[in-house]
Amino acid sequence: MSTVTEPSSPQPVRTAALPFRSAVRTIFVLEMKQRLRGKGWYWMLGIWFVVIGFIFVLGTGVIGTMDNQGGILFDLIVGFVLLFGLLVAPGLSANAVNGDRAGGTLAILQVTLITPGQLLAGKWLASWVGSLAFLVLSCPFIFWALALGGVNLQEALVSLVMLAVELGVACAIGVGVSSLATRPLFSIVSTYMLVALLAVGTVIVFGLSTLLVMEERTVRSSYYTYPESSIDSLGVPAPDAEMECVAQTYTTDLPDTQYITWILAANPFVVVADAVPYTLPEPGSTGGQPMGYSTGPFYTPGVMETISQGVRSAQAGPDLEVTCEESMGGVQPLPQGVPIWPLGLGIQLLLAGGLLLIGRRRLTMPARRLTQGTRIA
Amino acid sequence: MTNDYGGIVVEGVARSFGTVQAIRDIDFEAPPGEVTALIGPNGSGKTTLMLILASLLAPDLGTVRVAGFDPVSHPAEVRSRVGWMPDTLGVWDSLTSLEVLKTLGALYGMSAADSARRAEELLVSVNLTEFGRQPARVLSRGQQQRLSLARALIHDPAVLLLDEPASGLDPGSRVELRSLLRSLAADGKTIVVSSHVLSELDEIADRAVFVSRGQSVKSQTLDEAGSQTRRYYVQAEPMSALAEALSSYGVRFETRGDSRREEFLVQLGSTAEASWLLRTLVMSDVVVTAFAPAGGALEETYMSLDTDRR
């Protein structure tokens, strides 16, 4: 400390704002260095790999004999990566800002020329990249499932991109909440709550809302049966009898789900499933034969494709006219009507963006108002 | 908005947090080229004032100019000119000292080459060269304190705000801190130091502002503080002879009770008076064994202000 050193090249300190990209990069590098040098992240990655591997092996064993094995496995992995990703992303992001505050490093950043927006962008990018590592780590299983066939490239690509987008949304929610909440623990729990609200809450609200859109409807349902004349006293049809299509009409209460399907839109699983262009079998190529049992391939959707189909059938509303073909053919794939995922992604982005905007205001210094119990430094 | 006068000018600043009035009314001035001490008991608003100066808090009332700029309306201008060393140690555990400094340099808009060079130089000035490539968590508290100081200096700020810089430093580091601050002041920097170690400040500071319960109660230069009425303690062998001599010259004294050895405290108006008394005592054959100011100049002022300490 005995000598004072002047800056080697004396120049007036610029007060121009920092270039956005270099400022974000500095924060990103700062965050990533800490993450890469800590142990926690590697532990999480290790546990993740083991769990996904376990589920993959289990899945292979259970559905090994079914049709569409590759497709179902791929779908299963996508679903689990999304589920676990939604559990991991808040943990990686929701203490990004208030953790720094607790550690006393936030104020040190705030007295530099960095703007709150740049700070949040850097933190978000770092947590997103951190959670994308989990996606990358699942790739061996994803490729394995793809190698089994049955999934086209476009479907796989869109699935992965949407997974990455959903992880980004979860991280943005986490970073936003962490800039609002005082304590890291509180913000992590709040972020989990928000993510659960999207993933589970939407389904519950949808389920409860069906009661509100119940309408009494007349349904005409048709099915194949043997004519009564061909059935003997024991209830056994005559051997040469032919089945005929019989229609039955009854009234029942059915929910007009087409009016409330939008509630499901913001669900991360729905967003991913609805965005993926699944290859549907040609109509009539599966099941549907009036006589006996189909020998062709059954339509067997995986987890995510089932969600996609569920949303489509909810969008379509109640089926008031069940034809004989429908009643025989088992599950029939529904083609996509109006895609719902842009709405869902929009809602999610609004939520995350709103949180980040409020957070940015909260981080703007000099502060006029402080949250109760906050200490700047 | 700007004025040519660098330094810090604070007038009538108030700031409250909810119902707690942290600062009621503070006037404060820190001219460039001098070290200004900010002195006050715990909870008197020192750190709050530092946060306002560092552009982290907006005052409710009053005007603030730091290096000629208002921190509320021109935060970026203030931040590029202010180095702030907080009283809490914020440490990025896994980053090395060099990385911390280079990161901060980048966030002040310095080029990578500039901040790397500056970081190396600063590590030399704060004696942390051998720790430059070690993660910050291996640093001791005093070393982290020095890293924190280097961090505040990375962009060569014109104004330096140091909140309790000497806490946790060993005696050697304190001496080095003192000479570093003196040479920075000699370069024309404005330096504000808050500290409880008043004897430290005696040697570092050029002037002092005393705050109590959120108000600035006194502002004086060290020269003024030195020439004010001070108490001296005197010891002699035997003490009875001293008591006799003091009484005969009409000097009022009291016995100091808080020391291990018996000693007398006398109140003297100036250094001239002190030297007169010492000479007189020696001439009248009192065996004086100790004759010294009872406390530092700032400590005298601090105690005389009779601020209620909480």
C-alpha cells in the first residue's frame, strides 16, 4: 500500500452507458465461473443423469413390446426432461439476485455502470445456460430413443427447441422473483409455486371450470351389434349373423370444453406438446374395421402426444355424433385445429416479462423506496 | 447541474426508512485533496450517508453533489467518478482477486487490457500480489478488506468513499492504508472515511464531520481540533509532589480513575499552555514521568459533543 499507482494510460472515465452485449457477457461470465467452480451444479447434473437413465431403462423394459416404441420412449424422455427441468430451473435461477444481495455483492455491482436490465439479462442468460446443460445431458437418451425409429426429425427438433424455451421461461420467472423477494428461500419457493401454478394449477382450474360450461346435450351414439333376431335365448348370436350399425339417442350433461381450453394454454406441457408436429397415422389406417379386430398398427401416442391429443379433443368440444367407425376404432388421432401454444407461450412470456420489469425497477438505484427488511449493503 | 468544484457537497439531507429517521439533517463537505472523516456513534446515519453518496439511496430532502453531479439525476456520471468500499465484505468466493478486479473494471467500461494492467498494479499497492490467482475465499478478513479497497480504486475514481476501511486490518496494514490514503489525497482525490478508530483518523484525516442521531453536529479541521482545549494526563514520582505543585500554580486537576496507575488529568487551553506547564513542573523539581494528551484530538471533540451513545 506504500505506493499509489496511477492508471497506466490516464484517460477520462467514460460515462457513456456500457454496451449491452459486453455488459451482459461480463455478468454471464461472472455467474458461470461461480457455477462451474462450485460443486452443487455437478451434483445436480449427476443426479439428473442417473434419474433420467433409470427412467429410460425402466421405460424401455415396460414398453419394449409395444408398437411405436421409439416414439413413446422419445415422448417419455421429453416429458420427464420437461418435468425435471421445471424443478431444476427455479433452483438455478431463483436466488440469482437476492443471493447476491445476501452475500453483499449486489451493491458492488450496482455502483458500477451496469444497468439493472443488463444485470438481469446476464443473470437470466447464465441460469438458462445452466439449465440447458441438463437438457444436453439428456441427449444420449434422446438420441437412443430416436435411433429406435418412429420419430421424424422435425418432431424431435421442435420438441427440443420448445423444451429449451420452457426452461428459459422458468429461469426468467425465477430471476424476476429473485429480484423482488428479499430472501433466497422465499423466492425459490415462490418460483416453484408459480411454476406449479402453470403446470398443475391450470389443469385444476380447467377441471373445475368444466362444471361452469356444462350443457344438457342430445348425443347420438352408434355402435355395431348383432340384430336381435339373430340372438338365441341364451344370448349367443347365430354363427352366420352379420353385425349392423345401431344408433341410440340420449341426453346427458356435457362440458363445452372448447370455451375453456385456453385455460390449459399456459401449461408448459401443453405448450411443448401442442407445438410439436406429431406425424399422425392416416385416417382409417388404424383400427376402424367393422368386423372383428384390427390387425393393423394401433394408434399408440406417447405421453406428450397424448397431452397434445387431449388438448385437441378439449378444443373440439363434446362429440355429439359418435359414428360406428369411431366406436369401433378405439382412439382416433385428431388433427391440429387452431394451435394453442402461441397463446400459452404469450401468457408465460407476459408473466416472466412482467416480473423482470418490476424487478428491474426494484433494482434501479438510487432507491427511493426499500422493501421492508432490505439492506442495500 | 455540474460545478467545477469536485469533492462532495451535501446540504440539508434527510432520509427515512419507514418510520425510522436514519438521517434528519446532514450538512457535509469534503473538498478534493483532503481526507474527510465521518465520525459518529453506531446508528448515527454514517452508512446511510455513504449509500446516498455512492448513488445507491435517494435522499428524501436536501441536495447532494458528488464530483459535481447529483447522484439522483446523474447516477452514471457519479458512479464513474466514485469508488465505494462498503462496510460489509461482499466476496465472490470462487473468483480470484484478479478476476474480481478485472470484472469490476469491465463493468466500469474499461478495456480488458486496461483493467488487467490496473488490477495488477492495485494488487501490488494493497500487497496482495501472491493472492492474485487464489480464490477470494482463502483470503483472511484483513486481506479481503484490502481487496475491497483495490476494487474501489479499479477505475481510478476522483472520489473515494470508505466505510470502516481499517476494521480487521493488522497494525502494519493500517499504516499502509494511511500512507495510501495520504498519497491519494495528495493526488487531489476526495476521500471520505468513516471509522470508529478515532486515533487512526487523527493521523489520516484533514477534517472531520461529526454526526449524531442523523444530524451533523460539528465540522472541524484537524488543526482546529488540535488547538482546542484538551486534557493532558500527568504522572510524577511521587504524585503528592505533583499535586502540591499543581495546586500552587492554580491548575485544576482531577484524578483519573479508569487507568491502572494513578494519574492526574488537567485541562489545558492550548499547546503553548501545555508546554508552559511542563516546563514549570520540571523547573520546580517535580519528577515528571509522563505528560501527554489524554486522547486524540478527534476523540476530545467526540467526547465533548456529549452525544448520547446508543
